[in-house]
Amino acid sequence: MRILVVEDDSVLADGLKVGLGLHGATLDVVASCADGDAALATDEFDAVVLDVMLPDGSGLDLLASLRAKGERIPVLLLTALDEVPDRIKGLDAGADDYLGKPFDLDELAARVRAISRRQQGRASSYVSYNGVTLDVARLTAAVDGNAISLSRREFAILSALMDRPGIVFSKSDLEARLYGWQEEIESNTVEVHVHKLRGKIGRSKIETLRGIGYRMRTASS
Amino acid sequence: MNSLKHKLFFILVVTTGLIWLAATCWIYVGTTREVENVLDSRLQEAARMVLSLASSNDVGSFQKDSIAHADELLTYEHQLSCQIWSLDGRLVARTSGAPDESLSDNRTGFSERTIQGEKWRVFTAEDPAKNVRVLVGDRLGLRKTFVADIMRGLLAPLFLIIPLLAFLIWASLNRGLRPLQTLAEDLRRRNVDDLTPLKTRDIPVEIQPIVSSLNNLFKKVKEAMRHERDITAFAAHELRTPLAGLRTQAQIAMTAPDENIRKTALSQILFAVDRTTRLVRQLLTIARLDSESDAPLKSVNVGDVVEEVIDALPMSDKNADVTIDPVLRNTIVRANRESLLLAIRNLHENAVRHMPQPGTIRWSSETTEDATTVLVEDSGPGIPREELALVTNRFFRGRNRSSLGSGLGLSIADLAVRTSGARLRLRNRDDISGLRAEMVWDIRSPQRPANAAHTSRPYWVRVWLRMSGRSKISEAPCP
């Protein structure tokens, strides 16, 4: 899961990056509305954690302009103003959830997972497809009921493929999911992870379309 | 009850009544005179008529029937009485209502006489040629009754009209004062927080000034409240964000499996605690400046203070290349030394914090006839034009923010400079990129605001805030 954090406080931003990283997410952090807008225009994210009071304006304005552009990405507002009227204002501006500072890191992670899975049309944290079951909240996986252990990157690739089974993900799509901006990407790393994944969940579960990308193989084919 | 409507009603009814009364008196006097004139000429007329009738006959031949004739002529509602006397004092004839006694002693003309307790008004005409004297009179009592009847006729409708008039006055007042009532009702029904402007359409000219000044007041209070809310919001943000950072980092330190992540988290916690400590120190400084603003002003050597500030700086803030113009040693200002020290320290820290290394900071002063100016110039990025007016607002953090800042430095500097009896002027340098902060002591007008912390808020705003239970916020901008 790739998340964009728009927060200008360096300590909190660092805490979110590391903390949500521990919960299996890949994070990119920007410190202003303008940077947030630019990041959303160039990259794909599963969710946005947005601070309201930013140096170059209000996060609410950024949110409203995103919604006006038709951007449907789930947004969680993070703010020091958590009185009822503020919360109503935030939700009405197009936020999917609202969390007042200070907050519990685990709760934030759970809420981010919740808004992003609702975006994908799922109501629970379990994803199941063709005998493979993922628990996105606990970062665990099972094949035909037998638990298997996956690395963070392997889990990220598998959950990306299983979020939209049947859809082909190119190598660069998957790389974008795996790595934030500052992270170094090795050229064959996706191939390596997919290879390892196949070893753990079974060769036939992931299909390679040569020159295009990967997808989950349907049960019938 | 002090009611405008009741007062107006009372005034209108009383004045109308008085005018009616005056008019009635006037009519009474006028009518009485007129009635007298008319009746007098009737007496005269009648006397002459009887005299002319009598003239054609000898006095001696007057018969009862001629008297009866006269009687018929003169007994118009039996008001007039007539006597015909011979000049030698013999009663020749009289009408039935007339007394036997002579009505008058007068030879000719008008006279008044009381006969048997009744006052008579009499006209006497005589004709020596015919040996006849005719006296025609009427009772004054009857005249008075006649005038009273006329007055009664005039006054009777008045007593009917007065209640009607009162009712009409009351109704008109209600109608006329309705805009005031509507305004009062509108204000009474209003929530204390409701500061929407009153509608100005269809408002009479007389209360237009009230409505527009109320609307003006509402606007100003609204702005003051919004400012107040902004400060609260900024304060909440600046205080809660570091706490959120601390909590997050603490949770990471507790749960991270990796030793390195834990160590990084702990160092972040230390950093955040340092920063929050600075924030708390600044808030306490503001509170102190707010309360100390009326400390006495003394002559202070600015050069000494600047040196003291720079000597006391922590090592981390000494990287900049600092120049102190020698002229500062001879610059003496009237200031509160503690506040001046705070102002200089905050301006210096602000310069250091916002400057890329290595930078230069230069302290100097300029003295003219009008003012003494102590100024500090740095080689940092300066302040964007549109933010210049905002940077002294509490918790305002501009685009060129430092990671350690909380948006209080310049607002403390501003407050401290004002407490030192000067004013702070910020502008970007003309020669190179950088900020030029000036503390200006005006020589011509050495007055100092009584309470520098609160002068920005007018008296009535404070009163309003206190009335609507916001005094806590207004007295302590940083909850």
C-alpha cells in the first residue's frame, strides 16, 4: 500500500513514515499543499494522510480542489482541530476519515487501511482469490488454509495483484507500489520478488504476460 | 417604565388636550362676546320697532290688544320683556313676562339692573314727541344659559373625540414605531454568537445610523473573534503537533524490532522535546511581557545589551558572522532593559535561524532628529512581501520557516520592542537578499501604550468578549 503523507512537522512526518512503514505501507512525505498536489498529479497512491494546517495554505482547500478535479483517492485528515464543527467541516470537504492530534499510531494505520479498502470496495481486511487469502491488517497470507510467511515486499506485490485480480500490473506499476521516492530500486527486483512469491504460493497462481506485466491467474484458466 | 411609546403617547395626548382646551376657552370668550352683541342688537332692534309702532298712536289710546300685539312680537321664547312708559313715569303697557317695576333708570341706551334678584340687560329708547319711552330687556341668566348651551354643543363632541383621538394616537405610534420594535425584537431573539448584519432595507432614515453602526460593530467584533479563533487554532496546532510527533515516535521506539529504528525514534523524541521546551519558554515569555508591559523605562546602552545577548548565545547559534557597529556603544535609548534584551535576542535568533550558513548579521543604529533606530540586517532569504504584515502575528509561520520555529519569535520580538517603548519595523534589504529589522524610538512622541499586549484590541471588543464569556480566550491567547 502506497500512502502520501502531507505534514510539515519533521518529527511527526518522520514518525509517520517509519511507523506506517512498520505496518507494511510505503510512504512518501511532502510538507506543503503545493508539493502534495504535485505528488498526487504524478504518482498513484492508495491513500493520503493530510494535515490541515500547512505552511502554504489549508489542507482543506487542497482536499476541496482534489475533489473538484474528480480525484477519488481516500483521504484521512490529521489535525489539531478536532472539535465537532471542525470534523464536520473536514468530512464535508471530502475527507473519508478524521483523526485529531495526538493520535495512536496503530489506530491511524487501521483507519488508513479501512479507507483504502473501502475505496477498493471491500468491507473487511481479508482479500481472498483463487485459494490465496491475505489479511491486510496483520500482514499474513495463507494458501488453501495453510499459513505462509511473506516478506514485506512480497506481501506488497501480492496484495497489489489481488486488489484487482485479472488486471495486468506492469513492472513499473509494481515498483511504484514497492518503493517511495527516496528508495533505490534495483533493476530486476520485481522479477526476484515474483519468483520468490511463486515459490511460496504456487507457480500457477501468478501469470506472466511477457513484455507487459503480471496478473493473478483466474481459477478456471 | 422608560418607554418611548408611552412617553410619546403621554406628550401627544396632553398637548392635544391642552390645545383643545385653549381653543375651547377662545371659542367661549368669542362666543360670549358675539352672543352679547347679537342679543344687544336684538334688544335695540326690538325697542326701536316697538317705538315706531307706538309712534302712530297716542300713548293714551294704548289698549291691551296692542300690548298683546307687542307681546306676540317680542316673546320669542319669552326671552325678551318689554315695557312702554309715558315720559311722565306711567306704565302704559308691558309684556307678560316683564316685571311691573321699571327695567331701567337710564334715560336711553343700554343699562343693567337687578330686579327681584335677577339681572337684566335693558335697552331704552324714547320719543319725547310721542311722550313714550320703550324699555326692552332680557335676563342675563338666560344669556348665560344660551352661551352655556352653545359651549355644551361644542364640548360634547370633544369628550367623544378625545378617546377616539387617544386611540388613533396610540395606533399611529404603534405603526410609526414598528421599525424600532422590529429591530429590538430582532436583536433580542439573536444568539450571542450571531453577528450577521441587520438588514438595512426598508429602515427609516432616523434609525439608519443605529442600524449601520450596529452592523459596523458586528463586523468588527466578528473580525476580532475570527482573529481570536485563528490564534486558538494556531496554538492548538503548534502544541498538539509536537505531541503527536512525540507519541508516534514513542510508539515506534516501543514496537520497532530494529535497534536502529528505535535509536532514531528516541533521538527524534529528544529533538521534539527540545523544540517543545523552546515553545513553552516562548509562551511563558509572552505571558511575562503581557504582564510586565508597564515596567519603568530607563536609559539603556544598546551596545551593551547586544553584546550581552551575543555572548549568551549557545554555540550552535554562533556560526554566523556577526558585526556590531561601534556607533551602538554610544546609542542610548529609554527602554525597559529586560524587554529590550528579549527583543534583541529574539531578533538575533530569528536572523540566525533563517540564514543559510555562512551568513552575516550586522547590528547598527541610526539617529535622526525624529527617531533613534536600532537595526539588524541579515543575509537570509528575507520575508515574502505578502507575509511582512503577518509575521508578527502569534503562531504565524511563513514560507521560509525553520524546522525549530513555532511562529512566536517575531511576535515576541514585536511585543518586547513595544514594551521597550519602541516599535518594530520589518522590511527586506534593498542591496542583497535579507531581512532588515528596525527598532524605532520616536523622539517627538515618547508615549508608550499603557498595555502593549492589549492595545491591538479595542476596548469595546474586550467588553464584548467579556460579555459573551470569551474573556478567558481574550486574556490568554495561548490556551
